[in-house]
Amino acid sequence: PAHRVPITRLDMAIDPQYFPPLKPSYNPPGERQFLYIGCTVPIKGTEYLGELVGKTKPGEPFFGHIGYGHIPSATAHGYLDLTTHEGRAIVSQYDYLIMPGIHDANPTTVLEAMAWGLIPVLSTGCGYVEDDYHGYRLSRDVGADAALLKGLLQSDDESELIAMAGANRSMVKSRYTWPRFVNAVASVLEA
């Protein structure tokens, strides 16, 4: 029989020193904001995000978009260099990163947002499972997800958001590192 090599999961990595915490506090209940970062191609699930945004009313969840393309009813910031003070100032206005990807496995944007302090709200199509981050899960059912976002909008426990952000930053520093990435590749090549 042929030599069998087990499948190895390879998590992405970032250097957290380039993604400093941006969220010492969160917007008050009723004013929490959701941000999508990325282009608007089908695998990113932005058509679904457009449907979700369309289900909200004025005074309900506020959505922003950084990147190329258009999401109806979301505030478009266009392409921004997120290493600049201006780019980071815009990111810091938001509380949650929303990623409705269909087939967008392990986007590093999620790790960057975790390092900055945004709380992830992800679909399973993003490639991250519940043990990979501290945050929330989209079901891709518009009614259920609109209810989830409305609940997050009204959440009154800022200490819970601060705790999740701290846990996410710790996870980025310990799990989503370049040494771990390189060691995972090396162990597969050595097998």
C-alpha cells in the first residue's frame, strides 16, 4: 500500500505587533456597529450580507464596509490602508467584524480583527469553527441572523466584549503565529 500521510490543518498567521489593540471600550448598547472588510465577490458571501443589511431598520444594526465593491445600505469607506492612523481610526469605531463567507477558508482579516479587538461574527464558510475564536456564529438564515445582530446591538455587558477581545488577542499571540505555521509545514514535509 502507498504511504499514507494524515491531513494536517494549517491555520493562517499574522504578526500581532502590526495589529495593535484599537478597542479600549465598545459603543454603548443600541449603538454597536458591524464592519465587513474585504471585496464583494461571491465567495465572500456579500450578497447574503446585503440581504441581512436590508432586513434591518433605521436605528438597528449599523454596517460599514472597507474594501472594493458595494453593499447596499452599508456605509462604504472604500479601500483603506489599515496600517495608517486614518484607517485604524475608522476600524476603531466598530465593535464587531462580520464575515458571511461561503468558501473563504481562514481569511487573515479575522485574525487582524481579533488582534484589534473587534468581536468576530462569522459564518462556517469562513473556515473558523467555534474553538478557533471567541465570538458569534451566523446561521445563514436571514431571520435568525437578523435577530442575532439585533441582540448583539442591544447587548449591555461591555465586560463580556472586553473579555472576548482579550481572549482573542491571546489566541492570536499563541496559536496564529508564524513559528507555529512554519513548524506545521515542516512537520508535514518531514513526514
